[in-house]
Amino acid sequence: MRKFLLAAAFLALTPAVAPAIAQAHAGPAAANARVHAIHREVVQDRREVREERRDLHRARHELRHDRRQLHRARVARARAWHRHHHNHG
């Protein structure tokens, strides 16, 4: 999963890097500005990915928690039923 995200990020960056290489001969200042702009985008993307992963993790945790509670309630009901019907033979 992580490798996939890294690969996707790399592929997304490749078009952004090409103009920086093309502008490199236009002077160091222009190339520098471009690199900084790219860096800013990368940092922003990383932050967004981190936030999305955190949201996903929380959602999965809540879902799991809810399913566990539901399961425990069902088991409790089943146990109560079995106890109630235990010694009627």
C-alpha cells in the first residue's frame, strides 16, 4: 500500500519536475523558485495524505468497534436464550 502511494506520488510529480529541468538553463533563480514550488506541493500533498490516512484509520477503528459491540450484544442474547432454555428437557 505504501509503495503504491509512493509510486503514485512519484508519477504525479514527474510532469512537475520536467519543466524545472527545462528551466534550469534559464538561470538558477528560476529553477530554484520552481523547485521550491514543487517542494511546497509535495509537503502539502504529504499533509493531505497523512490526514486522509488518519481519517481512514479512525473510520475503520469505529466500524470495527461498532461491529464488535453488535457481536457482543448478539452473543449475550444467545447466551441468555440458551440459559433460559437450558434445563427444559
